[in-house]
Amino acid sequence: MTKTTFATEATRQGAMNTWHVVDASGRTLGRMATEIATLLMGKHRPDYTPHLLVGEGVIVINADKVKVTGGKAETREYTYYTGFPGGLRHVTLADYLKHAPDELIRLAVRRMLPKNLLARRMWSRLKVYRGASHPHQAQKPATQKPASRTAK
């Protein structure tokens, strides 16, 4: 019989004080967003507990250098509603890449998190910056290396 482990308050506090820096330059948007969502949820930890916040904080730098593959930049559209009559807006992925790449990364990660109150707390621990600098040196973030892909 296997033993199920749950996160304790001590391990939860340790996870809350851990931060990672992810460099987005040259990385594909979707693959990077899944890695970030995994870190925020804490699914990479052996004591992952779905109903507790055991995820770690993530700082993304160089958001303006993120890339998308194929023809997605011209064809993919994001829609939102302003709340006013006739207020349905469409924004293409190319517009997001040009004007708000940091918001694009936040949007991609947010849609990969669970849809509940806990996810809002996870999402608040995501900090995205367009340039190479960030004001979170006091958190002593560790640099997150890109996931290595092995050839088959």
C-alpha cells in the first residue's frame, strides 16, 4: 500500500518563499506558459496538494522577445467584452506581441491554471517584465533553465 503525502504548513511556507526567474527570450509562448503554470501550481513538487497553495513564485523577464510558431500571429484572435452595447473587441496575437507582450504571457498562463479562487492567488505570484531587469532581487530568485529535450 502506498502512502499519500500532503503538504504541511512548513513545506507550504517554504514553497511560498521560493522564486524562479524565467528568461522568455527566444522561447515559444505555449511551452513556456505550461512550465510557468506548473511552477505556480506546484505540480513539480513531491508534496503537491491540489487544495493548498504550494506553488512557487515566477518572475518572467524579456517578455518582448517571446516567439510564436507557424501563422498563429496573424490568425489567432483574442476576444473580450467591454460591458457596453456593441463592445465586443477582437485583438490579434500579432497586436499583443507588438503592444503588450507581458499581458500576452499573463493571459496564456492564466488560462492554464485552474478556474477557482486558489488560481487567483497563484496568478498573483506571476510577475512579468518586458526588459531584462526586475525589482525582485530581495526575493533571491533562482534562474529557471529551459527544459531540455532529448532526441529520440
